[in-house]
Amino acid sequence: MSAPDAPRDYFADYEVYQDGEAIAWGQVTHRTPGDAVPASLVDMLRARAANAHGVDAGSIRLRCVNRL
């Protein structure tokens, strides 16, 4: 039996868009289980950023995502 993958930490830089214009920006971090699906990571990062600004996740543009 193999050992489970270690958790991974990620950092993302993002912009918040409204009516086609960037109105805010920021950074967010997130820890995932080692076997996380990349699409779920992107969804979680966008949701956390949206929550921080009180906007819909569709308003968030991830500029970069880095594994720490």
C-alpha cells in the first residue's frame, strides 16, 4: 500500500472584474489534499477570492497560481 500524498499549498494572484473593468485585486492561499483535482483547486481559489470581495466567483480572474 502506498502512502497518501502530502497536502499541497497554493498561492494565487487575482483580479476582480465588474462591467469589463478590473475593480480590485488581491492574493489568496489554499491547502489541498495531495490528490486534489486541478479544476476543484481553481474553483476553490476563485470562491475564496469572491468571498473576500463579496462578489460572484465568475467575477474573479486568476492571474497566476503557484504551488508553494
